[in-house]
Amino acid sequence: LTAALIPLGQLAEATSIGTLFAFALVGAAVIYLRRTQPKAERTFRVPLYPLTPILGIAACLFLMLNLDWRTWAVFGIWMVIGAGIYLGYGRRHSRLGSLSEEQYASQQE
């Protein structure tokens, strides 16, 4: 149904911006986890760290910045809707949020 209502080029750009954003987040997560958890077991090693994730983030951002403003507007709207659903669902269904302070403290020990 979506493909019938939206021109293919705009649909492709919407898909691209989402994928590029996800790849940029992965690069940022690699850097963040390496700094905050340096002793964690690594089943996969990133070659030329930190150059590879930095170049990956830069390439994704460059490609994203070259997309049309309408693509950015739709991306922003979908991000707000997605965050609202995620946070709304999580607030009502969180197992951690349903614990009392005493139960939470005992879980941390």
C-alpha cells in the first residue's frame, strides 16, 4: 500500500536515511562500549579501531546530509512516533519499573 501512495524515489530515500542512521549508531556504539567496558570479551574485533567506526559514522552522516529536507522531516516524525511508542509501552510493561526500591536494591546485590 505504501509503494502505491508514495513515489519510489522518496520511499527509497526514507529507507536509506533509516539504514544510514542505524549504521551510524552502530559505529557510535562500538566507540562507546570500547571506552565504557574495555575489559568486556570481544567476539569480533573492529579493524583499525577507532578509525573504522569514525569513518563509518562520517560517511553515513555525509550521505544523510545529502538527502532531501522532506526525507529529514519524515524521518524526524517517524523517530518521534517510534520513541513515543517505545517509551509509552516501556512505562506500562517495564519489569524493573514495577519493583519497589527495596526489591530493586536487593536485585543489585
